[in-house]
Amino acid sequence: MANTAHTEHSTEHSTGHSTGHSWDEECDVLVVGSGGGALTGAYGTAARGLDTLVVEKTGHFGGTTAYAGAGLWLPGNQAQARGGVEDSAELGRAYFRAVVGDATEHALQDAYLDHAAATVAFLEDSPHVRFEYRPFPDYFAAPGRFDLGRAVFPVDLPAPGAPHALVDAVRPPAWAERLGLPAPEGPLTDGRALIARLLLALDSTGNGRTRLRTALTRLITEDGTVVGAEAEHDGRTLRIRARRGVLLAAGGFEANAELRRAWQRLPGADWTMGAPGANTGDAISAAAGAGAAVGQLDESWWCPSLRFPDGSAAFTLGLHGGIFVDGSGRRFANESLPYDRMGRRMLAAKAGTSHDNPVWWVFDGRFGDELPGITVVPADRAAFTEAGLWRTADTLAGLAEQIGVDAEALSGTVQTFNGHAEHGVDADFQRGEDPYDRFFGQGEGTNPCLVPIEKGPFHAVQIVLGDLGTKGGVRTDADARVLREDGTAIPGLYAAGNTAASVSGPCYPGPGVPIGSAMVFAHLAAAHMAG
Ligand code: FAD
């Protein structure tokens, strides 16, 4: 079947009647969103013979998943085994329990861990989907941890030789979108590879249809059962009947400033990594309108982020130089912490959480014009300097004056840190003692994470609290069914990914939990809908 047969352009509007409603379109399963969870669910129902319709609000498939590295935390799967990693659901459970504990229901945690391997096996049954192990450490020192990590990643996908309606519509990488550039030529990698592979798998079933620029606005219920949804497409309201169910996998509310102020008490939505305007909580609001209970709304997958001149911010990780100081000129955390853990330290210290309390990343001249860390969107030093977001001085005292912190405090902080670097021990925040820290360390000496700050010119770059998406949403059970306040399931309604309250609660256990858990719960939803 030609892939073009499945895009929005060819969709016919059948008019059907069911239970007193008139319908513009019918399907067995309606999937809302097109990230990793959504497309895993869509493939799951389509592969089982159910007529599946995917609606995506934007003009691109993939959401934030397309931006991601797409590490997938799925303990005990066959791709890990191929890579020589001996993992299991039990080891994963030991670790997950140790770090998440009772913050979320054990039944939900078990559903994730017990079906992770099966999700990978089911997907790899499609010739279009293939994963491989790559090292990236778990984020906590706890039993069952893998110091070099256990995540698997989608194998790069060679670009199709000819125009391809589905693959060409995969969202470009974050850096390309932010810099106004087209998607790069060549193989699709990381999250883009995952999305393209899942689209190809869906298409190959012959039971999947996709519609871009089609936004869910409301769920349609009858006697408490979800029987369909309304969606806006091209200025028209479509009523879509879903005979088996609706899977909501439309991201969180990270791009909705009003909801972030209400639910997270943050100033707005400018610093999220989510695709602009995409994830505005529509599915969470629609589900709440249909009686869904919600939870964990104050939670996000946090990360320190480089503030950009246009007001946005970009995910920053893997520091190999410099320290973070708050408005007092002092360090407040181990700068090599995994990003969500650093984000939580920033929240606790009220550092970088608003325009009034910036964090400064201070480093010395040894890195030239480069930042000593990974920023997913590259920074242009000249533009940052002009915007006052990158400041430089020949002396530390001069730098302190430029960033408005007490000069003695800053020089004391740097002196103490340089002493730690000399001895290879960070007596204040234990930087460099954890395998995660050392994974990114590039310094010399016994502790590669402690690089002294001693050679002018000295630099300070502004860091704020960003996120990779919110992680609070509708409450779900072990089959990804959406729950009411009284704990009963709403028939016909399922949720996965950041639309649902996360199985990991207030922590980010390891690389690939956001997308990995989204995929497992979507896989479970698909199995439940297929009956
Ligand atoms: P998304 O992937 O954002 O998909 C939601 C989709 O729903 C979007 O396309 C959106 O347009 C659509 N939508 C929204 N509203 C509607 C509506 N009303 N109707 C129809 N469609 C709608 N996580 C990992 O697990 N591993 C990683 O390696 C990783 N790396 C990351 C790297 C970066 C740079 C970033 C930014 C994030 C990373 N993350 C990673 C986090 C992860 O990408 C997200 O948390 C996750 O992809 C969210 O998945 P989702 O399915 O909930 O939402």
C-alpha cells in the first residue's frame, strides 16, 4: 500500500450514525497524538486488525519524542541481550522500587516492568522496528542500577530514497526547528528514527490512517462510556466515532503558560523543550471533562537549560567544566547531577526558577568560545553576549560585578572549588563520585569532573529551570485505562505518556523512562482494546 494513501489528504468523510450521534468519520481505535507512546499504541491495535486512526494537532509527526535521544528504559528486553547487557524485569524492579518507592502504585510500576520486554519483542516483530543498546548510566546509586546504563535506542533509519509522505512529515530535530533550519539530510536518528520506524510499521499493517493538523477538542461519551471525540481540522469540527476506544497520548501541558502557573506555580511556559504550541494539555482537559481524575500536576521532567536571547531555553547536560552559582555567588549542588535531579535542586534552592533568580554557569578561558557541556541547541556566543546572557571579564571580581553577585562570595566559592579540584574530592557536593558524573567528565587527575577555574578570561552564562515535558495528568490503571476519582475505569478511554500521571512520580530514575513508559502503557492499552 502506498504511504500516501494514509495521509490526511486522502481521508474521506464518511457520515455514520451511532447511538444517536452523527459522525464524520469512524474507526475502531482513535489515537490522539503521534509521539512514541501514541504510535506504539496505534501499531498495536492496527497490527491486531483494528481500524486505527491517528490524529496529530501539528503539521509534524513525533512531538517531543522526535526531539529526544530516544533512550528507552525497558529492562530485560531482547535488544539489551543482543548488546551483551544481562538485565531482567526483576533487576529493573529492584532499582525502580528503590528510587520511586511508594510514590506511585506498585501495580502500575509492575505493569511497566513486567511488560517492557514484551513491548520491545512485539515492536521488533515488525521488520521496520529495530533497537540497539547504547551506554548511558542510570541516574541513582541504588540496588539494581547499571553504572553504564541499560537503555536501548532506535537504530538509525536510512533516509528513504524518494519522497515519502510519512517519513518526510517527521518533526525536525529541536536544534533545526529553533534555528529555523530544515531537517538534516541523511539517516534519521534518535527520536526521529523511532517515530519514522513506528510510522512505517503502522503503515505496513494496512489498518492505520493518520491525519495531521487535527486537534482533539472534546471527548464524546454515552452513559459514561467514551464513544468518540471531536477534533478541529481545517476550521471544521469533525466528530469521530471510535468503536473500541480512544487512546490519549498527546503529551503534557508544558506549552500552556496558564496551566503551568495554575498547577506548577511557575512563571510561564517559555523554557520548556516541548515543541512550541504543541502540548497544551488538551487531552488532559478533555479527559477531565469526561470525568477523569488527575494527579502529579506539579511534576515535570526537569532539566537545567541555557537561556536563549529569544526568551526560550535549551536542555543542557553533561557538564565537563564550570560550576553553577546562585544569586549569592555560591554553589548549591553537584553540577554533574543527572538533569532532573539538578532541576529539583534548582527548585529547592529557588535558583533559575524565574527571571529574578538566575543561575550563572561560571567557567574559565580554557574552553575558548565553547560551552563546557552539551546544549541541544548550539549557542552563538556573539548573540548571547549582546543579549547579556553570556558575560566575560578578565578577573573574577570583574565577572562578579557583571553578574551582580558579591565579589568576595564568588571568589571564595571558586577558591574552595579549586581546592576540591586539586585534591580530587568535592567536600561540599561530592561531584565526581558517581558513575553518572564520571560518564561526562573530561578533566585530568583523579577526579575528571573537577576542573579548576583559574585561567582568564572568566565567563558566566545564564541557566534557568527548563523541562522535557510535564509528567502529571490523568490517573490510569495497569491497562492504561483512565480512572475516575472513585478509582473505577472510564470505559473506552486510555492514556499514556505525559498525558497520564507518570509511573515514576516525583523522580526520573534513568534514561528512557519518559518514552519507555509511554510505549509500554500504550502497548498495554492496545492489547486491552483488542480484547
Ligand atoms: P509527545 O512526544 O510530545 O507527543 C505528543 C503529541 O501530541 C505531539 O505531537 C502533539 O502535537 C500532539 N498533540 C497535542 N495536543 C493534541 C491534540 N489536542 N490533538 C492531537 N494531537 C495533539 N525521554 C526519553 O525517554 N528518552 C530520551 O532519550 C529523551 N531525550 C530527550 C531529549 C530531548 C532534547 C528532549 C526535549 C526530551 C527528551 N526526552 C527523552 C523526553 C521525552 O522526549 C518526552 O517526555 C516524551 O517524548 C513525551 O512523550 P509524549 O508521547 O507524552 O508526548
